[in-house]
Amino acid sequence: MNQQVGDALARVGLELPARSVSIGDAWQPGEGGPLVGRSPIDGSTLFEIAAASSPQVDQAIAAAAEAFLQWRTVPAPVRGQFVRRFGEKLREHKADLAAIVTWEAGKIVQEALGEVQEMIDVCEFAVGLSRQLYGKTIASERPGHRLMEQWHPLGPVGVITAFNFPVAVWAWNAAIAWVCGDPVVWKPSEKTPLCALACQAIFQRTLAESEGVPAAISCLVVGGADVGTRIAESPKLPLTSATGSTRMGRAVAETVARRLGRSLLELGGNNGMIVAPTADLDLAVRSIVFAAVGTCGQRCTTLRRLIVHESAADELRDRLLKTYESVPIGDPRQPQTLVGPLIDEAAGKAMDDALRAAAEQGGKVYGGGRVAEGVPPGGCYVRPAIVEIGRDAPIVQQETFAPILYLMRYGDLEEAIAMHNAVPQGLSSAIFTGDVREAEMFCSPSGSDCGIVNVNIGTSGAEIGGAFGGEKETGGGRESGSDAWKQYMRRITNTVNYSNELPLAQGIRFDV
């Protein structure tokens, strides 16, 4: 294992050699097949561990189900205090955890630090939420009766996460699930398990300083698709939250639906931005570049389709190309780097294939290809690409997890919105305009069909206070802020009769 990674893991409290299963505060070596992980920075080996076996997954789920029986009875504000302490531990180890994210996911330092900050922020949100799990009092049609709703803990939650946000998405789920009274069983991406092991170690440190918290409210099972399938199949997990590709999400949804469980899906995005004639192009260029090339194009909210008014298209294209030429590409550990590596060579091949297809479909390709000089050997470093292309090109319908931006032109706003919505995904969207009517139209029912709709900011960089997720093939789930907490709870409706009479609803008479 890399010495820097090993040192960071040791500081967060993880004992090496690493093991792939944790049930609360107890680690187990995996009993499944071997997993080998390499850093996207230089291809160096970061870990070699045995994956969790199916019986071990079942054991973790059973432990979480047992912990639920105790955790659900702990008052929500007390549960919130545990999350507060966990957030404090994250603050202490922010730099260490970010360093592991950089080594294992290839994120630049600023983005890795930002991801850990998301974890801290959602913990703060969840602490406040622990005192706001509100129900409703409803007017009853019957005299002497009270009608109300309550929200109760749902049960253990299965959480399946992707490599591109290896810690934040778990925290979105875990912090809110914990305050709602639900344990979590986490299956991280097999490409980034060290990040998950580090999070579990920080959880264990928090647990050791807390009283009355059942250890198995956090369980970790590292493995491949078979582990995710086992989680989706388990009737002991009433909710399965899955983040990743549409293909993966569809498989999870079908499996969970067969047992009539709940799915929370946050899947692919093919995000678009409209740039109107009145747009501030200085602002637009900065937003577009971050949204299109940040995380080397490997965010679910990455900007992939740029729909520009024909009067501004040439100028904006030229300005973007000039900016692209000066964007620092290289080792993500270096402070000046803005674009790090793709996760692996398979991602690089997918980018090559997409650019080849775009050219065959009439697109004009600027950029793309590998970067070999000034970067660590062994990583997959690429030049971000811009492709001028027609709206009907099939490649535009697809999401390629790489820094490819398709530029298209439009004549009027109605046409632009139709182009924007004409893809199967529906996660994040944006418009740059100085016209309030255009902005309001884009946010209206006849505007963007996405779950995130922005004005004069890019498609990526969502705050934790708003519910995160999208429509169509993005899956329809919502994580993090707003009232996303309701997905982790079950609603009951109470009718309380405090009178000496027994009137029936709807005026029914049933005299006996």
C-alpha cells in the first residue's frame, strides 16, 4: 500500500491490513473473491483484499436489523447528538479523508476537501433535522376526534454508492437515516473501498465515545455487483438507496420491486445548459468550464450539452477553446491542477469511443486524446473535448463519464427547451440569461424537466440544503436536504376519539 495512504488511514484509526467487512465496531476479513485496487493517479496498487461473501452480507444485514429495534426507540434529538459528534470527528480528519479520496478517486485537492465538507455540512443539517421530524394535525369531520400524522423510523437502509463521490453520498444517506432512526448497511464502489473503510473507522471512533448507541447502526460490506444484489434482495432492508449508472439502477429497482421494497435511485445525468443572447458570457465561461471539466467530467451533474443561441455560439465556442487550452491537467495532488485523471483506462476508452462516434455522426471535435507529458505515468490523463454537433446525433442522447461537451445551436427559447428536454435523463440543468422572463420560463412547468434547475450558475456544485436528484432515467430519488428525510421513515395516520360517542366517517349509520 502507498505510504501516504497508509499513514492517512492510520490517523483516522484504521488498523492495517485492511479488512472488507465491518459490523459496527467489529472488523472481519472478507470470505469472497480477491479485490485489487489501483490509484488513478499513477496506477500504483492501493489495496488487495478479499471481498465480502454472501453470508457475511446477510450477517451485516441481520445485525443492522437487530440494532434497529433499539435505535428506533432512542429519541430523535439524542440520535442527532451522535451525528453531531460524528461530524466533529470528520472535521478533525478532513485533510486525511480528503487525501484518501484524492489517491483513490483521483480528485484534485480542492474537490476532495469539498466532498468531505459536504459530509460535515449534511451532519449539521441532520442535527437540526432531528428536532423537526414533523407530522400534521388534520381537522376531523367527527366531533370529539383528533386526526393526525406521525413519522416513525422505517428500518435498516441499504446504501450502494459510486466511485465518483466515494464518501459524500454515503454521508447524505447515513446522517439522515441515523437521525430518522435507521441503521445503514453500506456497499461502496469496489473502485474506492479505502474511502469507505476510513469512514467506518471514523464512525467507530465516534461510537467509542458515545453511550446508548447500538454498534451495528453502521455496517460495511465491500465487494462487487454480487454484494449489491444481495442488499437489493434482502427483505430486511425496507429501503435501498443506490447511486450510479442507469443500468445499475434499473437492476436494483427491479430486484427491490419484486419484494415490494422501496428504492431511492440517483442515477445518470446528461445535463444541459442553455446560453441565451442576453447571457453574461464572462460568467457563463467560468461556470461552463467548472461544470464540464471538474472531476475530469466524472460527476453525475457534469455539464454535457451546451445549447447556445446562434448569435453567441461562435464567440462562446472560441472563448471556451481558449480557456480549455490553459486549464492545468495533471497530478491531482498538486495545488495548481484543475483536471486530474479519469478513474481508469476503461473510462479513457469510453471517451475515445464517444469522440469517434461523434465525429462519425457529423460532429467537429476539438481537444480530446491522452496527455502524456507532465503527468504521473500509469494514470489515464485526457484533454477535455468540445464537440460542435447537430441536435439529432445519437451520441448526444448518451452519457459518457468523461470531459466531453457537446455544443449545439438554437434559434428561440421554445426550441432550446425542447432540445434540452429531448434526452432520457433528467438530473441537472441551467440557463444563462439576463431576461427574467426567460429565466422564469425555464423554471416553470413548461421549462426544464430536470430535478435541479439553475439560473446563471452551472449544473454542478449543489448545496446539501436542497433535495438532490432527478427525473426520468435519473431515477426519481431525492437525497440530502429539504424533505428527503421522509424517504427514510414510515408515515402513520392516527385517529383519536376522546368523546363518549362513536360517530362514523362519511355520515354512515351502523346501529347495533
